[in-house]
Amino acid sequence: MLITFQCKSYANITMFGDVAIALIRLMGHSGNVPGAILAEDIPAALTKLEQGLKAAAANEQDTQKPDPDEREVPISLATRAVPLIEMLKAASKDNNLIMWDK
């Protein structure tokens, strides 16, 4: 499943469903799709997301041991969240809402 985030202030962002739902939950929402964040709630959602990503990064470091035989390096949740963080900042600046759907 893919989830697309939409906002008038930023280009659409499409993510894999499991990653998108994890980020939505870090923002303090239930993870339901479709969903939205009202413009006035975006600063709080951004703060929660950034705090949650810090905690997730600490947890990822504890649980992921590098495997020398592994060809691919796992991409952290914080790295995957960068476009969404930029969208939240743009929406906050322009006072727009963000919606997501399948």
C-alpha cells in the first residue's frame, strides 16, 4: 500500500504505507487513512514528529547491528521523514492543512 500526503504549500509525497503510518502516529494521530492535520495543529504535530524521530533513532541504533555481509544499508525512519518534515514546515508557514490518502 502507498500513502500520499498532499498540501497546497508543497509537492505531493508518496510513501510506503508502513513508513507513512509510523510517521503519522509519531505526529500524534491514530494512523488512520485517510486523514488530515488542520493548519493550527501542524506546529504541534511537527514537534511531536521531531521528538519521536529522536527516540526512534536511539532505538534503531540499539537494535540494528551492522552485518558485514549485508549489501544494503537500512534507511532510517528519520531519513524517510525529511520530505514530510519539509512539508509540515511549508504548511505551517503558509497556514495550510495536510491531508493523506491511499
